[in-house]
Amino acid sequence: QAQLAESGGGLVQAGGSLRLSCAASGSIGSIEVMSWYRQAPGKQRELVASSTSGGSTHYADSVKDRFTISRNNARNTVYLQMNSLKPEDTAVYYCNAATAWSNVWGQGTQVTVSS
């Protein structure tokens, strides 16, 4: 059974940094896209950043120039470096791995940014 193991969430002050990690394991197959989503209290889940197997990246406008997604294909691991964090970045962050036959979600990791 495919699983995504997330780590790196926590509590930081505004202006600080965090790095989230997500490692895929199990019979997940060939991962085409790995992404980070987030869901803030009372809001819909939104795409934060994504990375294709070919190295292309996409970012939400709200995090451009502050967040960086990177990927280690050999380890099936994706990272999200978050700099200059703002209170509005507070959310549960979810890792997603998309293959030709399935989407696999992590359990989510809480990121809290204090003012």
C-alpha cells in the first residue's frame, strides 16, 4: 500500500522559515506529479506548489518568491522550503503524489505562523 510520510511542520514566528518533507513509499508506481496543498481554517483546500517528473514547477501567486518546491526522484521525496512566512500561511499542509492510476495523499502537517 502506497504511503506518504510528511515531516517538518511546526510553529514559527512571522518572517521565519520551515522546510516540509514528503517521502513516498510502497507500491505507488511511477509518480508523475508531486504537489503541496494547504487548507486553512474555514477555507477550501488549495494548491500551493507542484513539481512534475520532468522538473517543471508551479506556484500559487500567494507564495511565489517565498516558497520553493524541490524533488528527489530517486528517493520519491518532495520538499517545500518556506521562507518569509506570514500568519496567513497558517494551515494544514498536505502532500500529494499523482500517478497514472491514483492520487495518494499524506495525513497533513500543521504549520502555524505567529504574528
